[in-house]
Amino acid sequence: MFQRQALCGAPYPGTNSATNMASSENKTARTLADLGVTQPTQVSALFLEVRTRFESDSLLARDESSWKHFRDAWLGRKSGVLTQITDHWLKTATPEMKRVVGAALNELRAHVESQIEERRKAIESGTQETAAARDRFDLSLPGVIRPLGSHHLIGQVFQQIEDIFFSIGFSVVEGPEIETPYYNFEALNIPEFHPVRDDMDTFYLDLPKGAAQPLLLRTHTSPMQIRTMEKRQPPVRVIVPGKVYRRDNPDATHSFIFHQVEGLAVDQDITFCDFTGTIEYFVKQFFGAGVKTRFRPSYFPFTEPSVEFDVSCIFCGGSGSAAGGGTCSKCKGSGWIELFGAGMVDPAVYGFVKYDAKKVSGFAFGMGIDRLAMLKYGIDDIQVFFQNDVRFLRQFP
Ligand code: DAH
């Protein structure tokens, strides 16, 4: 670090600097007689010490303010080193020694003055250079690219689905991912030993002993049918996007976490035609007007009748044959792809939410979003949705 004290300290050389020469304590504050200097050779040695000190001080003058200290320490009229030498060494010298000291002092002065000026110039041009470098803009350089993120493909598909259902009067509700067995099963007409629970074996939470009731990660978004109907009176038209969990082993079409959108419409006089019309409208909006649709009888405890809803194969256009010959691998030659389950709400469900099953009717559906996204965007491995590899994500900006 800059040794300011050494430069500011009035008498040269000070004793406060570690770099001082051993014998140089305040020699310029004392007379030659005091120092025992009687020979011209001793004078030369003294001046050499001073000069060495000057050179090392000069290295410390790196900017304008340290240079000023440096200059004052050496050239200051009152107590600069040169003034001290004049006062203590020259003026008090014997006539014979005066000549020797005078010559050495002149030589030292010329050196000190020219070096101090040199230092000033160097510092000044250095400062200018730094300022110039700071102000120099190269407008031809490319800008700093800040990578922008985008919505995950699943998020984009949620948005597309929401937009379609918004346009026909549905609203969005969301619900808890940790559920009670009552909402996840019982109130959906799935009593404790019902066989469909086997398909929905799931993750139960490790609760402390004596917990009021078991809790589980919801296996589907259907519990929100119950929660919504408990809170609202008909007409109800909602969709429920969200994550669901099942104890599945991961492979190209299975994951222990995936996404669903539940739908529920309950009102007076909702018919099976309203149901099929709504679903068909959605599918044509989502996949394109060219797809054909069909309903097949199915079974869900909370809908009656229940259906599986299929679309004509998006990959082979419903022909069942692959472009290069042979059967289409996506629909296995059938020309149809199963999309999701749906149905008219089972009257038993209304009993759980205190709706009058004689007065209201409605339909419900539950679609797997990962599956819809895979079909729409030609993705053949569900795992890519969860790996978050940017090489995949960037394909869907
Ligand atoms: N919750 C069902 C499942 O996850 C899907 C489903 C089927 C939901 C039919 C519905 C429905 O609302 O009516 O497998």
C-alpha cells in the first residue's frame, strides 16, 4: 500500500517506514558535523542514500493525490527534503565541504525536479487513457443476450384448454393436491373396498399416530367436483387443471405424477346431447376441425352412463395405415385414439353434496393433459415433460 506517512512526514528520511535504510533516521534534519561527515566520499554516500530513497518514493506516486504528496515531501519549500538538505547540510558546511555538498545538491535537485515532472506526465496520460478506454463504445459489438424463458409445454396446453372452455362459459377452479379419502374416493361413489381403488393405489402421507384421518396425494382432479358442488349451487360450469399422483412405474406412457383437467357442468335439464356437443366442440377446437369423434360405453363409479371418448388417429388421419406402408403404430391400425373418460354425473354423487338429483343433471370429464400434449405435438415419451431438458423445452417457445 501507499506509504503516505513516509511521503508526508516532514523530515526526510522518516523512521516510520519499513523500507527506510537502516542508518537514515532523520539525517537531513541534522548537520554534517552532527553526522560526523567530514570527507567528500561520506558526502557522496549520504547523497546516494537520499537518491535511493527518492527512487523508491517515486514508485508510490501513482495518482494525482499521491503525486502531490510526493512532490511536497521532496520539493516543499518549508520542509521538503531538498530544503532540509540546503538548511542542514549546505548552509552549515565548512567552506571546503560547501563546494562538494553544493554540487551534489544541484545534481540531486535537477534529478528530483525532472523525475517529479516525468511522474506527473505519466500519471496524467495514464488517467486520460483510462478515461478514453472507459468512454469508448464499440457499437458494432453484439448486445448481451439475456435468455428468456417460456411456459412449459404442459402449461401451454393447460392455457389452450382453459381458453377453449372460457369461450363457452366455463370458469377455472383449483384445489388441494393433498386430499382426504372422502373427497378422493367416497364422495365420488367409490366406497372403501371398491375395486377401482386398486387402479388408484397411491401415496398416503406418513401422519403422526392419532391423526384425525388419513391423507393422500390426489389420484385425480375429480375430488374438486365435490368441493365445488359443496360450495356452489347450480348452475355450475367449471374446469379444474392440476397435478395428480399415482403409484406407477415410470415408462414412456406412465409417470407417478401427471396432469389432468377435470370438467363439470351441472344445471337443470342438461342432456347427453349437451354433453357430447360440448366435448366434440372442445376436441375440434383443440386438434382441428378435421378430427372425427366417437363415444364408447365405459364405467366410472361417479358417472352414469360413462363413456370413453376417442378421436380419429391424428397421425394416420384415421386410416390405420402408416405413411410408408404397414399399420399405424400410434393407433395400432384401429384408426382411433382413446382420449379420456367422461359421462353424466351419477345421481348418487349429488347425494353427497346435497343437490336434489331429481331437479339437476350434468356431465363430467377428466382428461390427461400429458397424453393430449403428446398426441398434439407428436411426443412419444411422457418423461420428457418432467426431465426439463432445455433442448426439449426450447422446441416449444
Ligand atoms: N377421474 C378419472 C380418472 O382419473 C377420469 C374421469 C373419468 C373423470 C370420467 C371424470 C369422468 O370426471 O366423468 O381416471
